[in-house]
Amino acid sequence: MSGHDSFADHFSERATGYAQYRPGYPAELFAYLAGISPARDTIWDCATGSGQASRQFSHYFDTVIASDASAAQVSKAAQTPRMSFLCCLAEQTPFRDQSFDLISVAQALHWFDLERFYAEVRRLLKPRGVLAVWSYGLMHISPAIDAIVKHLYTDIVGPYWPFERRLVENGYRDLAFSFNELTPPLFAMHADWSVDHLLGYLSTWSAVKRYMEDRHDNPVQQIQHELITAWGAQATRTIRWPLALRVGTL
């Protein structure tokens, strides 16, 4: 998010695609975060998107509050018991002071007005409460496939990535993080996908959408034949995304 009372909505038009194609976070991540939380009463999953992280947290916390500034994203989120969704900005929420044991932000912190969001986090966390933020960049499949995906990412749609994407590429190491920082274990997402699923995932990239709007051409199709050839005869391949996780307490 940028500005004071607005945000750059890069995702509403692709909410269905996100829910369909985005990889899931590892169960071990949520077990770890629940383990370091001072209690397991209430969590706020901020910028929840289609609710991937929220659903995982519902296995550990009594109440999961999930929010997103995009009404389209919230409408696609799958409701489960103990979860509630609302549409609001990360930096300006309707929650009461000291409402949450844990606040999480998955793949979204780079959009926020950090100073205002961190002030909101300090207002909302209970004593010894935890803030956990994470991101992920390019996937790893095989050297040949990785090179083709990197060519799409950098050379074809590179100019269409927003500036904030650089913060993801650096694993959030360049972001201010004004909390008592912990050193978490290393986590990664894994998925077994077909080549068609991978192509669908690449089509959800915000830079791909901007490229198509600007040039009226689908950049994924430019690498599709080469990608399918490099994929080979295997029905599915294992795909891995390392997570960049930062965790801190008040």
C-alpha cells in the first residue's frame, strides 16, 4: 500500500487466478508461529488475499481475523469455522487496542506504508505479541526451466514490475523492522505441478497483466513452447519456493 488512505490494487482482477494457482504455505511454518505466540486466542492475518494463510492459522488459534484492502480478494476467500473476513486498509483498522497474540503478513508487507502499519501493529498486539512477515520470489524447478522463467521475469516483463518488487527479491532484508527480532528456522513452499498449472501461475504475475494491457500480447505465450520442451515428458514436477521470514515481538 502507498499513500495514506488508499492502496494500489494490483490483484482484484486476478483474484480467481490467485485462489486457483498460488502455492500453499508449509504447515511447519504455522506450527512454528503458533509455538512462539504468547497465546493462541486471536490472530490477525493482514492482507489475507484469498485466505491461504488464514485457513492454516485456524488449526491453531481460537479466532482468526483476516483482512484485505481488496474487496474482490476477500470475496474469493473460503470461509471456515473460527474465521472472519473484512475489508480494510492495513494501516487503518477497526480493531481494539491489544486485540491480537499474533499478526501475520504473507507476501504483502512491501505494499504498506510501514511507519503507519507498524504503529497499528504496536497498538493491536498484546504484550509479548508476535509480528510475522514473509515473502517468496522465484521458484526452483530445474536449471533449464528456472532459466526460462527468469528470462520471462527479468527480460520480458521486467520493466512492468512495480518498484516494491525489489523488496521481495531481497527477501525483505532492506525493509525496516522495528521490533525485537527473532531468528526463525528456514521454510520453503513445495508443490507438485503440471506444466499447465505452472503456466497458469505465471499468468497471475502482476507484471504479466501490465505487459498485456500495454502491448496487447501475452508474454507467457512467448516462452510457452520453450518451457514445455524443457519440462519434458514428466506429468508433474516438484517446485520449491524458499520463504523469507522475519519475526519480531514487542
